Amino acid sequence: MTGFNSSGPTTSMAAVSANFGRDVDENLAQIGRYVSEARAHGVSLLALPEACLGGYLSVLGSGRDGTHAEEPESLPPAMDVDGPELRRVAELAREMTLVVGFCEADSGARFNSAAVVSGEGVLGVHRKVHQPLGERLHYAAGDQFRAVDTPIGRLGMLICYDKAFPEAARALALDGAAIVTCISAWPASRTASSADLAEDRWTRRFNIFDQARALENQIIWVASNQTGTFGKLRFVGNAKIVGPGGDVRATTGTGSGMAIATIDVGEELDTARRAMFHLRDRRPDTYDQKEAAHA
């Protein structure tokens, strides 16, 4: 199968649900604990949540448009891709492949970014393209979707709201990604919230997006998320691994922890795509016409 290279027939992967705040040293210690636990389970790919290095935005405005109506109490610390924080992540990763979220500094701009890291260093970075809840007031937006070659195969990265746009995951699948990690700080609804996070309407949306993106692209989907609270946000957890048929292989539910699954990626993608191969059967000539009409 194009885009996937493995030294063995199966790959163990894990997605984390956990709470990460402003204390970067504690963030790194917590990442280290999850890496140790994952390593003990033979995990090769570990996805940590969005903003696991330095935390997310701490205050959201209360307007119905979801904008940041007030300045945050604090902004996440901005980090260089070649800085000490990601070097420490690489030291923790060693033989594993990790995906972590951080606030990236570049030429005076700040980006909400994900980095894929192994013991050899940073292999690739994705800058969040789609910005909800007024993020554009505090972050510049990314402008591309590219898969990355990693020790566990060709990998795509998305961040949180990116998953709501089918084109984002599709672009990664077309670029050869067999596995897509989507790291999130996905909150519960603030306008029609439920006391039971499992029943919250934004929890349901989070889970539907994960399964739909895996199924429509016939890929492995690895979704991490924050838990607990930060500022006025309450996060929904539900880290999970989803197979190419849209079936959930493992989930944390709304609590903290790791969802772990062992999958023969090449075999499962070949099987899923044997009869109806969605990427092959696309009709982009017809889609482009509609896109132009709405431009």
C-alpha cells in the first residue's frame, strides 16, 4: 500500500485525553509519563492533545458569534521549532513517533501548530488552517495540508476545527497519508451545554467528525483531545482510534487516559479499499465546477 512502511505486520498507536496548562515543565513531565506508559504497551505512535505544550487560550468572549470579546488572561508561550521544548520531546520520543501541540513562533507571528517528532528531531509541522472562536485574533493561520514521512509510515496532521472540513483530511489522504492524527482542545457547547459530557452536542459532533473522516478517506484516524477545564472552557475528551471503516477501535470516553489499538495498517487499508476505493473513484472534474460557481 502506497505511503505506509512498517518493520512488522502491525502498528500499535495511542491517543491521549488529558489536561495541559501553562506550566511547560509540568507539561513535559506529563508527556514523559504518557510516553513511558505507551512504551510499556509497545506503542509506536502517540498523539498528545492540541496545546499540550503551554496550554490553550484561557478566556473566551461570551458573544454568540464565539469571538474573543476580551483579551485572554494569558497567551500560550511561543516556541521555536528548533527550541529546547521540542528537543526535550525528541529525547522522550526516542524510537517512538509523537505528535504534540504548541504555539509556534515564526518571524514575529504566532501559529497554533502540531509537530511530529521522533528521536531524530522534528519531522514535520502543521499550522492550524481553520480558526474558530476568534483564534485569528491571536494566531496567524496555516495555509497547507501536507503528509510527512515518519518511522511508522506516511502521516498527516490536523488540529481540532480542521476536522470539520472534509477537504482537509482528503488533501492528506491524497498526499499518501495512511494515518491522520487530529489533535484537539475541543470544548463542550457553551450555549446549550449538557451536564453529562457524553450527551453534549459538541461531544457528538467531535465523535461524528472522527468517524466520518476515517470512513470517507478509508484511513486510520488517531484523535487526541484535552480534558478538564481551562479558563471558561470544558473539554470533552474522547481520544480515540478509528479504523478505515469508521469503526472506533479504542476510546477514552470523556475521561483522561490513553486509547490504544494495534492495527495492521497496510492490510486494513487494502481490505477497505478493495471493492470501493473512494480516492480512486473521485470525480474532481465535477467538484471543481461547483467550487468555481461558489467562489
